[in-house]
Amino acid sequence: MSPFPAATLQVVPVGDTAVPPWLLDELAGRMAARVTLGAPLPVQAGWVDAERGQMRSDAVVDALIGRANGRSDDPERHWLLAVADADLYAPGRDFVFGEATVGGCCAVIGLARLRTQGGGDPGLFRRRVLAEAVHELGHVAGLPHCARERCVMFFSATLADTDRKGFEPCQACAAALQGLGAKRSA
Ligand SMILES: [Zn+2]
Ligand SMILES: [Zn+2]
């Protein structure tokens, strides 16, 4: 995969989420960036809807943006990816696998739903986590959704979509990523 246009990526656990160590290794291998584990983001009042048993993805992203803006380095080059061991939702949606600021700094993925429907298999779970992480980071880089169902930037409405698309971009998205990278580092 072409390098993402970031200098560093901080992977941020939400609450007491145990971030899988291989996620950092996989992302470091895919990005021309230093990948580190950041301090946990405390779960705030109002993030979790107890009745739904779900967490608001937009609230997590807002908190990440707050953290990014509180630092002195350029948020466009220093990204944050939150990982929540939760089922995420956004207003008007039953659930989301993740959310990102397109062409921004910040994204979140949720792990709980990726464990269902065969996700007890460690290999499948790992591929799903990676697909959703790369997808959201593609948005952070500035990529929109892609109509090719085997491209990582294809929109996942279901886990079957996630399992089909895998974690590699199509040629067009890889080329677009490279262009966005050149633009950002110029
Ligand atoms: Zn998307
Ligand atoms: Zn594509």
C-alpha cells in the first residue's frame, strides 16, 4: 500500500480497551509513519447509551479532535486513531464500524461488532480490524468511499461487506492516496 500522508499515528484506547499489539505493527508496516500507543481516552458521560448498549462514535471523534488541537504539532500530519472495545453508533444509524474526519486528523473504530458472525476466529477478527482501521485512515487522508466492492474504501453496511473488501485499496484509491500525500507534505 502507498504510504499514508502522516508523520505519526497515535493509537488511542478508549476507556479500558486492550488494543491488540499486532494492530500497531500492521499499521506501522503500512504507513510511512511512526505508530505509537497513546494514553487512554476516558469514557465521558453521555458517550454510552445503556439501553442500546452502544457508544457514540461522533463523541469519541470530537474528544480526539480536542486532544489533537491541544498539542503543538500539526494535526494534519499527526493522526489519532481511537480503538473502542464497544459497539459504535452515530445519530440516525443503527451502528457504524467506525467514523473519521475526512481530510482531518482523527478516527475511531469499534471492536465489539467485529467479534460477531465468525469473528471469534482470530485470523478473521484481525483482518476485520485491519480493514476498518485502514478504511478510516483512508478517510483521514481525504479519500471518499469507493464503488469497487473489493477495495478497502468500499462502504461496509454489513460484516459480509467488510470480509469481502479486505484491507487493500484498489489501484485508483492507491493513486489518489499518493496524490493526497504529495499535496499534504508540500
Ligand atoms: Zn467510510
Ligand atoms: Zn478504491
